[in-house]
Amino acid sequence: MKYLIIGTGGTGGCIGGYLAKGRKDVIFIARGAHLRSMKEKGLILHSTKDGDIKLKNVKAYDGSEELEKFDVIFVCVKGYSIDDIIPTIRKTSHEKTIVIPILNTLTAGEKLAAALPDITVLDGCIYVSGYVSAPGEITQGDMIFRIVFGPMENTKVDMNLLGKIQADLEECHIEGVISDNIKRDTFRKFSFTSALASTCVYFDVVVGEVQKKGKYRDMFISLLKELEELADMSKIKLTCNLVEENLNILVGLAPDITASMHKDIKKGKKSEKEELIFDVVRIAKKYGVSVPSYSKIAEHFGYNEN
């Protein structure tokens, strides 16, 4: 099968890098110095699982070119870039293309499906620690590498094709999980990303501070409890305790790291505060759920419901 990776940051770089190492047919969409380096030198993936992966002669483009059609498209951009990549998805899809968004948002799948009604759009999430450590280089920070994907409600999909994608992922040392309830599974992953990023950015602290008992950890827990209530009111059956599950994940992180949203805000770059903070407040209002901690953080960063 032919794979297109839209967005070759930490997430897309890891997915595409492992697939390419496994000799799958992969094309990358990237930009800036990262793209230039990939074109000139290839892609280097510093992997905790497979050691250094050096991929020469990778096929990398900026998306403006006329490209072929693909069987599977992984969308790995920031949430605020969804509208920008819709034309690329449209021109690179055929009638059986599967689109799998891997974003830090609760609404990526729904937005893409609404914009691309003639294309099969799933939803998905990823468990991996990866970042662009230099132009043309991705560093993967831990051993976990899992992609969870599946059809949204009322979406017809060829499950045999999903099985082939899963087999390709597994062959390339990526754990592939076909979800029987992708809304639940993306919410679970979002809960950790959103609560941790919101805590780090609000207090301007790294993960190590949130791991300690005190006000930072208390805020993290408060945000998770609000998300649990939101899940309950929106009829998402979690099958787990969000606080317990995410505290266990938190313990396993390196203390000196922080969320990508925190890094972006400190650098004065565009961030995912709309998707990770403001959307929670909007959805909570829709379901009549009180989220005082999220509302406090949202107001701090300029949220205006009007």
C-alpha cells in the first residue's frame, strides 16, 4: 500500500520513518528547513526501539506539487492547520483511500469527515514521544509506540483494509490497535495531553513539577476530573479511571520535558490552545458541565465565548 504522511514532525516523522525502514512505500509532506534537509540528506530517526534509523533518498515534498494517489493518509499536523491540508488530502485520495488523523484534538475526525464527504475518514490517536531535534532529524524518547485507529459512528469502512494497515504497522515495529470505540479511545488520549499541557502552560512549569505533590499536580487532577464528568455527560463510556490512568502515565515521563503547546507559547509561536483548552470549555457548555479549572486557564489565555 502507498502511504502519505502529512506533517513530518515528531508524530509523523516516527510513523513515516518506521514505515520507510520497513520498506513500505512512503511519501512525506514537510516544510521549511526540515523539508530542505530531508531532500538533501534524507531523514534520521533516533529511536529508542530500533536504534538510529538513517533513511536516504526519502520522498519529501511541501504538498504544492502534483502527487500520486495514496491508499492511506496519516494526518499529523497541529490542530490549527486542519483547514490548510484539506486540499492536499483531496487531490491525493482515490475512492478507497483511508484517512487517519493523529492530532491533539477531540474534533479532528469530525472536521475532516465533514470537509471530505466522499473520502473515508477515520479517527485515531498515538502513544509516542517524538520531536524534531534538528532539521531532518527526529528523536523518539521512549519505548512505547502505539497507534489506535478506527471508524467513527455511522462510518462504513472495509475492515479487511484496516487489518492490512494494522499488519503493516506491526511489521514495522509499531503497535497497531483497531479500536471498537474510537471516540472513547481518542478521548482517553486527549485527556492526558490536554490536562498536562494546560497545567504546564498555565504555571509555566515542566513535567517534573507536576509529578510532585502540590498545586501543579492538584491542577492536573482537577482538569482530569472535569474531563471525566464531560465524558459522562456526553455518553462516552471510558472503562477506566482517568485520574488513576493518567497519573500512572505521568510518573513514567522524563521530568525535564514539557508539552509542545508550552514550548510554542514560550517561543511566541502559534499554539494549540484552541484545541486543547478552549474546545473543552465550548463542549462543556454544550453539555451543561461545569469546568472551573479549564475555564480559569482558558480565560487566562484570552478565551472569549462570544
